[in-house]
Amino acid sequence: MDRKLIVAIFFLIILLFKLPILNMPFHWDDLQGTLSPALYIYEQKLGALSFRGYDIGHPPFFYALLALSWWIFGYSLWVSHAIVIIFTFLGVYFTYLTGKELQAEKTGIVAAILLFFSPLYFAQSGTLNLDLPLSALAIMTFYFALKGNIKLYAISGICLVMTKVLGLVLILSLLLFIALGKKLYPARPEKTRFKLAMASLCILAVFLCWAAFHKHKTGWVLCPRIFGQSFGLAASPSFYRVVRSLFANIKALFFNDFRFILSLCIIYAALIKKPSRKNVLVALFVFLIFAALVCFLDKKTVIYLYFSIFGYG
């Protein structure tokens, strides 16, 4: 099927379902978590990338993009929601491209449709939030890595980690993937793998530079002191709390919100292919590392660790 036709169909479907939300009032979470920092940048005429208002430690990419769109088109509800709809389309379209690259065009189309109509993605695409841009940038970054497009991978990866800290999970996972000697599908030359590793390190360097800048401007690296005070965190997390957080994140990743269907499909495919014992152990190791990264990037766990290391001053 012609790619332009696919793009047009996906965009029209998304626009048809999401047109009514363009002038929908902001949800309370939008006002506190997304709108306030973006408005601060907008009111400072795009001259501020750290926020003295409602700062919950997220990097500034989406806030700055939102402020830039208001500066160009004017501040309005429909401009704000249009940005989210664009990211909705990008997430769906690059899911299609990834499925097509890994398997076949039909696989990509089915995956894109299932993504858009999944309850969580469909609901989030109607609100002003960071999670939907995060998911769109994540699949874009993975696709560019899959294709070996180093420049677009680096650009997309920087936007990913500068949207939300959870974007680090994908970059660190790709670094681990390369370090274990596994070639991305389809197989890429050693030179491409080296370039991907260097691009990943550059992405991490950009994030660390922002974290240092944020620390210099605000006094904290990620989480403001008010977070520790509101959660009453004064000590390091216990082993039981960390393990409980790990299993809670594993449950959320693979079972909540109908994701158990995907998990069952993966298990079924693994049983059919009958992988070797070595491949199973490698896959299990990578999975545990990934789950641990998600666990330690979980908000409450990060807050525990942060305040145990840096204190409240």
C-alpha cells in the first residue's frame, strides 16, 4: 500500500475521533503538571528553561515546544491540544513503520490500530500531558535505531530524554543491547552499532548537562524539596519497599490495562520458536535489568533515593 495513503488514512482517523477535544478545557493535572511550566516559559518569551513555578523535575522539551507553538499561533485551547494530536499521530504512524520493518505491512497496520484504540492511549491523546509525547518519541527513537539512522536517532533520543526522565530507560536498554553484542534487526554492520552506541552516549550527555544546569538554577537535580516533604521521606528505602516497587512495575508493564494480552502473545511466540537455553537466559537478564531500571525510575523510588543522597538542603 502506498505510504502517502497510509499517512492520510491514519491522520484522518485520528482527526475524526479527536476533533471534539480541541476546545476541551484543561484537566486539573494538565494545569499543574504541564500548563504551568509551559506558561512560565511563554511569559518569559522563551528565555527560561528552568521553572520557578510548579517544577516537578521534568526536562523542558515539551514545555518549550508548547510555549513556542503559543508564540507562533497564539495561546489557545485548540493549539495546545493540536500539539498532543500531532504526537498521537506520530506514535501511531511510527508503530506502523516499526511493525512493517520487523514483520510485514499488515502487522504494522494492526499494531497501529490496536495502539490508537487501546483505552489508555486513546484517553491520553485527549489531554495535555507528557506521557503521550514520551510514548511517541520512544517508538520514533526505537525505529530510527532499528533502521540505523544515526542522526535522526540522536535527535529523537535527545527529545525523548528531554521530555521525561523515563526516556532514559530506552536509551540505557539500547546501550545494554549493544554491549551484549546483539545486533539490531535487521543485522547492521559493526560500524553502525558503534555509531549507535556513541549517539546513545551523546544523548545521555545532553541529559546530564540539563540536570547540572537544573541543579545550578534551582538547587536540586530532579525532584524539588517539596516532594520529599509531602511524601514524608527522610530515609533510604527498605529492601522490602524496593522489591515491592519492582514487582508493582512489572505487573503494570505486562498485565495492567489489557497488556496481559500482549504478554501472552510474547510467551506463545517464545514457546513456538523454542529458543535455546542461552537465548532464554540472555532475554531474562535483559528483562530483569529493564524492570529494575523502570523500578528505580519510578517516581517514589527516585524521590527516596534522591533525598537519601542529596538530603533536603
